[in-house]
Amino acid sequence: MQHSLTTGFFPQLSVIIPTMNESRTLPELLEGLERQRQIQLEVIVCDGGSQDETAEAAKRAGVILVQSDAGRGRQMNRAADRATAAHLLFLHADSRPTSDLQLHDALEALVATCAQAASKRIAGHFRLRFRRQLKGNDLAYSYYEKKSALNRAECTNGDQGFLMPAEFFRELGGFDESLWFLEDQRLAEKIRRTGRWITLPGAMETSARRFEHEGLGRRMILSALIMNFHSIGLTEFFDRADNVYRNQENTGRLLMTPIFQLISDLNREAGIDVSRQRWRATGRYVLSHAWQPFFYLDAVVIGKLFKTSAHPLLTLHDSVFKPITRFAIFEILTAGLTWIWFQISWKVFSLLEQRGSPE
């Protein structure tokens, strides 16, 4: 595979892949990148100290290998420092392009959008397609695949790939290295505030291994809790939940009871006034995501019944439901309903986990 160290080679796109013990997944991604046509790629793998054959796999493929301290944000920043192309694409090691012209078409779409807008402050992401080993949860996976094509707040993450002008990435200051989690979501929302996201042509395939190992429902609940706590500034949760982000190869079925217990402990220790403030902030956060049930019905029910990609219920939410619920009483009501959900879910998971039930 060519890279910018080859004499006379000028890449159009630098593909950056952070790795940590990805010897089983990285070769297939590199093969997919090798098959890309009508585009000159510079591929940079930044390894964070893998204990398997990840680095050797990168060397065999002939790509640029960079070593750094562990931390996906840190790794991607170090690799970006080595990049020479005018555009950067950040991919996870378990990602797979789904056509041999995908990166050519994606770069063309981004360049055309930037030219039309006369701006470099535009980034693109792919819609997702899950690569699954287990059957079941078809509606849930279908919903998340369709949701990944949206350009709404908190719908964009690193699994979808981040494509942007290198100039824009450096202007943004790169990925935030100050925390060990959510580096992709933080950059995604910074882009949303200061620039613009577009959905690129084609789908990026990603592994469903974490969902299948941990349980799709459990992982979705934990992800929602994490995003809520990040949004409301409950950093104590991340300080004490040291196994929230375990390495994927070590994951098993998530135990939710300790997570609910930790949340309860944090609120008890903070006192009733602070706890009430947190629940109200959580109500506000949940209300900001009230569009998701509307979109679920659009994507999974209306879309399948009428073979349409229109989103009439999402439009109804944005034009009617959202303006109506912009009052404090709805925050308080949503906070109360969320508290009830929390208590019921805690009891249900406690019973399931005591019995050793998989769900």
C-alpha cells in the first residue's frame, strides 16, 4: 500500500486508524482500503501499545505505523501530526468500507459541498451498517442504522468515520485528550457548533461485537447514561466507574446493578438539593431527545409499511411537540418519569442478575 514516504506520491486522503489489540480486525480493514479505487490513500495506523500482533499486521500491509501512549484521542492526534494529505478520514479498526469506490465518492461529496458553501468548516460521516454474528434485535439494529444517517445532536460518533479537511481539524484543535472517554462525540458536537456535518454517500460497516457480548439493551442504556452524565457535568460518575469502558476483547454481559447503585450512591452523598438539581437536569436532557420515539416510528414502522424515507412524525415533533414542551413543568415531569424508570429498571436488573439471566 502506498503512502507519502514513497517518492513522488501525493495522497488525496490520509486515513487514520487508532489501534489497541486489533490484530483480528485490522488486516481486513487494510485489505478493504487497498481495494479502494480512483483515490490515492495515505494510511496511518497509530498503535497505543498493543500486546498482540497489531503492529506486525500494519507493517506487513506497508502502511505508516506510529506509536503513542494509549488513548484513542491521543493516538488519532499523533497520527494526524504525520498526515500529509489535504483531507483526513478517521476510522475505527473494526470498520469496513462497503464498496471499492466509497472513499472516492465520499471525498468528492465533501469537496463539492465545501466548494458550494465556500467553506472548509464541513465534515462528513457515513451511515452505519452493523456486521452481526447473532440473530435477534432486528428492529433495534435497523433503527440505529437509520439514525446514524441523521445530522442531529449526539447522532454522530467515531464508528461512522469522520472525514474533514485537515485545515478544519487543526483549527478545531484536534481530539480532546483531557479525558479518557467520548473523544469522538466531543469533537462531533464541536463541529456541529462551529461548522456543519453532512452524511456521505455509502455505508460504513461496523462490528456489533460489543453489543452482542454485553447485550444490546444494556449497552444502549449505559451509553444513554454516559451521554446524560457528560451533558449535565456529573464527572464523579466517570471518576468512579473505572470499568465503564473496558477493552472490547475483555467484555462480557454488562452488569447493570452496580451502575445503578453507583448513581444512587453519588446522589445520596451529594445531598437532596444537589440530587434534585441533577434529576431536573436529566429531565431536561431526556426531553431534548424526545424526538427519538417519533423517529423510531418513522423509520421502523411507517418506513416499512409505506416504503418511504420521509419522516412525518419527526417533523411533527420538531414543529409541534418541541415548542409546546419548552417549559419548566415539562422538565420536572420528565425528571419524575425518568426517576420512576430508574427505580423500576434497577429492580428488574437486580432480579435478572441475581438469577443469572442473560437479559
